[in-house]
Amino acid sequence: MRVLVTGGAGFLGSHLCDLLVKKGHDVVCADNFYTGSKANVSHLLEYPNFEIIRHDVTFPLYVEVDQIYNLACPASPVHYQSDPVQTTKTSVHGAINMLGLAKRTGARILQASTSEVYGDPEVHPQTEDYWGRVNPIGIRSCYDEGKRCAETLFFDYNRQYAVDTRVIRIFNTYGPNMHPQDGRVVSNFIMQALHNEDITIYGDGNQTRSFCYVDDLIRGMVSYMELDSKEPGPINLGNPNEFTIRELAERVIALTNSSSKIILKPLPEDDPKQRQPDITLAKKILGWEPQVQLEEGLLKTIAYFSERTLA
Ligand code: NAD
Ligand code: UDP
């Protein structure tokens, strides 16, 4: 199978390229390296079934493929808020361009959507039929509304042009290949702990997230694309084990034997108070559930960051 992965040099994309290359597919990784890096995929260049192209998905792309995984989009609040107009363009124009490619080639296409479509949710845990509570004009909106509009486009290309579209809603995922300065909570806390710097909790630390290890997520994503029946989703993919941000900080300090102290910083605007996936649908349709729990996943991620940044 010829498979296109947009955002393939990023954190999730690089793990996905790894798995697809190992499965023997011809993989084209397209990335503009905004938050991703060639180093994440350079080891794959020795495989004849892997290639990489510098491409911005806000422009059309002409390649012949059987499957498209559309992951291109900065995912960390720090990065998606630094050029918010480009973030919306990446989600919306990127979706139009990749869906156009899928329509022309007849390719199956998956959209990496997000739990952010639920905004600051009143329904807990979040089920796929919940429409969400998103501020349309806040600092997170470029990402949240961009992703919501991309979902709309996926469903309209499905209904209007019968494109085989699939949407997953990814909940906070972490692991090796996250950029050390990515800005998301797991990488921030691990980097701070490894350097015995203050651990920066935003707000009081009672807000919750549910953290999924990258290998689990990628396994779910690929099994969804391998499903022969047409199933547009959306399907939540994440680990339902929920933690407060303070609990996460304490675990990271303990697992790294760090002398870091916790300090409190202002909570960013519109920061969701709670987040936990209901994965009943993923279990039913894909027979999928996460296998790696937080401590095991954190230890693997800590080992990756220690090797990279303390060497
Ligand atoms: P990431 O920032 O590491 O990767 C995103 C990749 O997209 C990077 O390689 C970046 O250079 C590339 N990119 C950005 N804009 C682009 C453009 N205009 N054209 C081409 N490439 C572009 O983030 P990630 O965590 O790997 O996220 C991958 C996808 O999964 C994103 O779409 C994100 O919204 C989604 N997602 C991730 C999580 C998570 O917890 N990791 C949660 C929800 C959704
Ligand atoms: N957060 C924090 N300290 C940090 C980075 C993030 O307390 O150094 C908090 C952030 O305010 C949010 C949670 O951790 O409540 C998860 O943040 P992240 O940026 O990883 O992703 P989000 O789920 O908010 O998109």
C-alpha cells in the first residue's frame, strides 16, 4: 500500500511512519518541519520504502496514494498559539487539500482530530456524541475550531463525494520523540525534573488530563485504517486513566528522583478543567484499549529525554 503521512516528522507522525514502514508499506512523509524534525525520521531514510518531502499542507499536493493519515498541525498550545492564523489554515486548508487528494485518488483518509473539540466539557467522561463547549474567539480557538471545521469537512466529503473518511479524537498522548521544548505538560515536567528546575503547574493543579502512551495510540490509529468496513467515526482514542496535573508533577518528581520544587503559575485562558475519554466505541469497533499505564510510559519517556538532553 502507498501511504501518505502528513505531519510525519512530528511526535506522533514519526512513530506512525516507523510502524507503517515496518509493515512494508511505501510511506511518503510530508512535513513543513514547523514543530517536527528530520531527526525523528532520519533513521527511516535507509529503507527503500520510505521517503520524505518538505511540504506545507495549506498547498495542494499531487501524489498517488492508497491511504492518507492527516496529522499535520502543531499540537502544543504554545506552538499553535504562536501563529494562530496559520494554525487554522493548516487544519482547514490542509483538510480541504488532503480530502481533495483522497477524492481524486480514491484513497482512504484519516483525520487526527482531538479531544479539544469537546472544549471545556460539562460531560464527563467525554463520549463521541457530546457536541462540546468551545469558545469560538479565545486563544485556543484557532486549534479547537480549526479541528472542528476539519471534522465537518471530513463528514461532508464522506456524504457528498463518498470519500472513505475516518476521524479519530486523540486525547493527551506522550512519549519519546516529543520535542524537549514542545511546551506540553509531560515533556515540560520531565525536562524540568531532569534538570532539577522548578516544576511549573499552571493554576492550582487540580485540572485533570488522561495520558495515553504513544505506542497504544499508534496501534489504535493503524487498526482503524486497516478496518475494511467503512466507518467514518468519530472514535475517541486515549487512556481513560485520569490524573490531576499535580499528581502528574508528583509522579514525575518521584520517578526521576529529582530535587525540583513545584511552583504555581497563572492558568492560561480557557484551559479545560477535566478531560477523560470514554473509549467504549474504540473497544467495540476496533477491539482496542491501551496497555501501557502511566508509570511505565513515563519511565520510557524519562529514559528518552535523559539520553537526549543529559548526554
Ligand atoms: P507535533 O507538533 O509533534 O507534530 C505535528 C507535525 O505537523 C510536525 O511535524 C509539524 O512540523 C507538522 N506541521 C505543522 N503544520 C504543518 C503544515 N502546515 N504542513 C505540513 N506539516 C505541518 O504534534 P503531535 O503531537 O505529533 O500531533 C500530531 C497530530 O495529532 C496533530 O494533528 C494534533 O493536532 C493531533 N493530536 C495530538 C495529540 C497529542 O496528545 N499528541 C492530541 C490530540 C490531537
Ligand atoms: N500545564 C502545566 N504546566 C506546564 C504545561 C502545562 O500545569 O508546564 C497544564 C496545562 O495548563 C493544562 C495541562 O497541563 O491544564 C495539559 O496541558 P498541555 O499543554 O499538555 O495540553 P492541553 O491538554 O491543555 O492541550
